[in-house]
Amino acid sequence: MNMEARRVQDVLIINISGRLDTLSARDAQDGILNFVRDEDRRVLLNLEKLVLLSSAGLRVIVQTAKSLNEKRGELKICRATGVVRTALDLFGLIETYDSEYDACSAFRA
């Protein structure tokens, strides 16, 4: 699992690639926490290059969303495909978007 982050206006975009599973979940959680700062209220996970998402990976995403919600922030997900998209859709907690533009447009004003 690899991660990289960039900021576009007031949105922190984190690209996650590889596998987000039991073996990488702790590193993923730590990596996301290292990217997200106190002032970050809008975080977008771009999962275009993520090929596997296990229940441990889903837990990381849910914990990230919960942490952001506690400080009145939001988490959005975009570009998930294949089994990753299926897992997210079945879980149904966080809406997924087809593009970064669509996801960024969906953040609260």
C-alpha cells in the first residue's frame, strides 16, 4: 500500500494504491493521520489505484470519517473501481464519486 497527498484549494486529496488489508491497515491509519492536520476539514480519498479493500481497510476509512466528523469535517471517496467499489457500495456508509471534481463539488459550503 502506498499513499501520497496533495492539496487542491481547501481539500486534502490522498491517493491510496495497492492493497488496504489487515497487513497494511495500521500503516494506512498512521499515514492518513500524518497527512491530515487540525485545520483539514475536507479530505478526499482517491482510490483509483487501490486493488483490494478488506474489512480492516474499511475500518480505517470509517475511523477516518469519524475523526473528521468529530471536528466538523467531511470525508469523500472517489474513483473506486472493481472489488473496492463493490465493498464500499455494500458497506454504504460513505458515498463514492466517479471523479475528484464530483467529490470536491459535494463538500458542504
